[in-house]
Amino acid sequence: MSTRRPTLAKVAALAGVSVSQASDALRGGGRVSAATREKVRSAAQQLGYQTQTVAKVLREGVTAFIAVVADRETTHAADGSIHPFWGKFLTSFTVTVREYGYAVILDLAGSESQVRSLPAQAVLTMTSDASRIASLKGGGFGQVVSLSPDADPAELTEPGQNAVVLQHDYLAIGADVAAFLAEHGATKVRVIRRPGRHWYAARIEQGLSDVAADHGLEVSGASLAGPDPVSAVRDAVPDDDTDAVLDFTGVTAALESVMAERGRSIRPMAGDGAVTVVSQAEGTGLTIDPSVHYLSLQGAECGEIIAEHFVAMLYGRELPPPVLPHRLIEASV
């Protein structure tokens, strides 16, 4: 059973309202109906949520800031949109630290001098650039936390007392993917990746490969190349008895098109010849494909966990790295 402090996001979820509506209901402001206000207050009471901190912050104003520094190379897709994981993470992180009396200053790819001049007590960075992290460590901030999916911790040696690097346990995630694929009848797995260096994906693939033999799996991998997704998938996924694809690129439509050319299907219930696809994505929103399983790194949950961990460190508590969650979401058809 979790003993972590109940948050406003959890109150909102239990009441079936947005976080902003929950905040309005608890502080007695905003355009909130009496019924909604009662639902939110009941949820807060049920969870043991204390509203004093939020009320004090809203009444007196926030006096401390956390700078969140993001590199577009890490947080944004090629088309300029923010990856769903990061969008959910930032929303949840901001809402949670607000409950403790902090506001967030968001900086996207600012220069080192600009970032170091921000009036923040601490900084959270989403970057895989070791030199940028080193610069922030010396920037006079009380605490630097780096959530760096593509940074090899070995490259961040001696991070300093005021710097912490947090990551998911990618090897464990890979092992879970292996078990999941085996449970769904896979035997020959192809991993497809984006071009370039993506440390987190390589570690997940390594974790998958490490236990593949235990699950009767054969694992191979390739990077997509070229501007046309269909042609790239055609080259990266051989026309053989591959029966599962772990996709780090989000090219579900191209995978489906290529498999259709070969008289096969990515539909889980298609029977013999079907290819099981696990796509690394949040698995929610407009882009969800009901025929695909999703590996979600659970951005909203990570935002809340890291926010509470971050604030605890700002109050001088020495904590082990938090366990960041992941989840395999079953296809719905």
C-alpha cells in the first residue's frame, strides 16, 4: 500500500474533475457548482488531503521558484510538438510543486547565461547533454535534478552534492517487455529505433535481450533510415517469420502498411501470421491505435513522484532515487 502524501491531482481524479476545478472547489473560488464542490471536498476528506498548504499559497502568493529547463532535442518530436510523456510530466510536476508553495519557470533551450540568471531556488533539467548539466551544477542553484533519458550516468561522474540524476530502470523495463511478448506468443522479436543515440532505448533493448533466452525469444534490431516511413520499415523489418516488433519510433501506420503488403496483420486477434506490436508511447489520446500494445513510461505519475522527491530534497532530506513507474497497456482489439 502506498504511503505517499495524497495530492491535488489524486483528489481531482477521485472526484472526476480537472485539477483546476478541484483547486477552485477547495479554495471556494471559480465557477464551480455546489455539486462539484461537494464531490471534491468529499474526495479530499476520503484521501486525507490537507488543503491548508494550497490555501496559504493561493492567499499569500508563491515566494520560491523551481526552474524547469528543457532541451527541444529531448522533449520535442521532429514536427515541433512536445512528446506526450513530457507534456503530462510537466503538467503533473507543476501542479504538485505548487501544492508545496513553489512556482515553475519553464525555459526551453535557453542559453547557459540565461538559465543561470533565472531567479530560482533549484532547477530540474530534461537534457542529455552532460556539459549542460555540469554548467547547471555550478550555477549557484541549491539543487539540480536531471531527468535525462538519453544520458549515460557513467558520463556524469562526480555530479556534485547538489546534483542528482534520475532515470527509469530501463533494464527492468526490457525484462518486463520480454515477459509480456512471450505471454502473447511471440518468438522472434525485431526492435526498431530512431536514428541517432538513444541511450534509454538501447538499455531497454539490452534488458529485453538479457532475458530473451529465458522466454524463448530471439531478438534483433535495426534503426529506421530515410524520410519515407514505409520504405524505412520495409528495410528495417525483414520479410521472414518475425512475429513481434518493439517500436521506439511511433510508425504504427507504416508498420501496418508494410505487413499488409506481406499478407500479414498487426491485429492481435488476427490469428496465424499476426505480428504483435509494442510501441513506446503513452498509449492515450488521439494517437492511440487499438490494435497496438503500448509501453508507457507514465509521464503524469513520474511528474508527481519527482516533484515530491524534489521538494523533500529542498527541505534537506537525503533520499534514495525514487522508483519511476512504467506500464504495459494491452491492445483493446
